[in-house]
Amino acid sequence: MNRYKKGIASLLVICAFALTACSSNNQPQRNDVSNITQSVETVIAQRGSLTPTLSMQTTVIQASPFALSSPINGAFETQLDVGDKLIAGDVIGNIDGNEIKVPVDGIILSLTPSGENVPKNYPVAIVSYTGFALNVEAENYLKTLPESVALHAKFQISNGIGPTESIAVVTPVTENSEDMVLQSFVPQTTTLQCLIGQDVDVKPGQSATVVISAETRKDVLILPLSVIAGKQDKGMVTVIKDGEEVQTEVVLGASDGAYIEILSGIEEGDVISSLPPNLDPRRNS
């Protein structure tokens, strides 16, 4: 009799275990997306103001000659000659009434002949400045800016003076040594040179932090840089809509170091995960 009861008890345990297993296996799977969206912080894509900014470490150098370019296409008119000395603000010439001024004191090294037709952005004059400067590689930054935009710069010498205003931001040039007859210059179109005033006490080789800024853009769609995977031209964000996460490509514009302009890919009011796709640990599990 006892043996019979033990058998029944064992059978009941086995059946209970089997039923529990079947009940567990038949439960619906959790909605991972819902759980994810509940646990992840989000930001809202919104419109605002943004000042395009570039910050970089560089060193003090002797200033290179720089180019003054035509603002439009047309006939360049001037009454100056190579070798003439200039004072900051002097007009070196004009194209259809558009004056071209020199931003600092200098000497004309090269000058387009008066009356010659030139295209827009053509270097009509090369000017030498006697002083120091800070060169900044700015190819990607310049791609986000309109042509002929006014730029300003400040710099901080490491363990030294600053922050100090640069007296001008210009396009430096290099000499073309292959031409032995006519001295010619090639603009460094991906480099910006921040000129340092002659009254500022600096030395060649000193390290410095330079911050270059352009005119503030208003009413542009912006997102924090921290939510975007990729920082040049295009990037990826995670858009959250109707409880689902969708990795979305966005076209990027100018940045101020904290926020970046979104040119296309999302709309104002879209909900964006604060975790960029490439740094989301859940996608690596």
C-alpha cells in the first residue's frame, strides 16, 4: 500500500513539473522594444539657434602670406602695385563696386592687373603680414559654411596669455617653387590662419587652443552631438515611434561643439534615443 502511494505521489510530481514547463513555454515573448523604450532616456528634435564653432590645438608660427579673393565675378579694378604698403581697412580694389579691403597692415606681394576679368573666389591679391599666427586645419568645418562667411577667432596660449581675439582669420598661401620665372602662390583652401596682433606677447612654438566661430544660424533643426553616431556629413540616430526603435540616417550640418544642425532625415518633434546606435550596449548583446 505504501509502495502504491509513493508511486502515485511521484506521478503527480512529474505531471506538475510537465504542466509548469508547458505553461512557461506557451507564455507570449516579452516586447523587447517596449522594454527598451521605457528604460532609455530620449531627446526631442527641435529648432533653435546655433553658432558654427571649431576648436583645435595648434602652435604659434610666423604668419604666412594670405589671399584676398574676389566676392563676385567681373572686372577687377585697382590703383595699387606690387610692393605697396597697406594699412588695415585699406581698399585694394573693387569689382563692380564691391570693395575688397585688407584686414591687417601688410605689403602686396602679388596683384591681379587692373581691368582683368576674374571669377568669383579668385585670389586677386597676396598680402604679407609681419607677425605671428595660428594655423588650423578646417576642411570639414568649412564644408558646413556658406562662401565668403565672416569668421572670428579667439586663442588661449597654454600656461600663458588669453583668451585673446585674433585680429583676422584669413586663407594662407604657399609659394609655387616650380615656377622660377614668375612668383606664384597657391591658396591653402582647407586651412584657416588666425593672425595675432603685433602687440601680443607670444613666441614661435608655443601651444595654443583656438576657437573659430561664424555667424549664428537661427531657426535650424538641432540635436545634441551625443545622440549621433558619426559626426561628418552623415550620421545615424535611433528614432523612437509607436514603441519601436528605428535606426535612421541623418545629414549633418554645422556644429557648435555640443549641438549639431540636422539638414534632413528627421523632423521637428521626433523622439530620439539618447544612446547613439554604435554605443548602445543592448545592440551588442
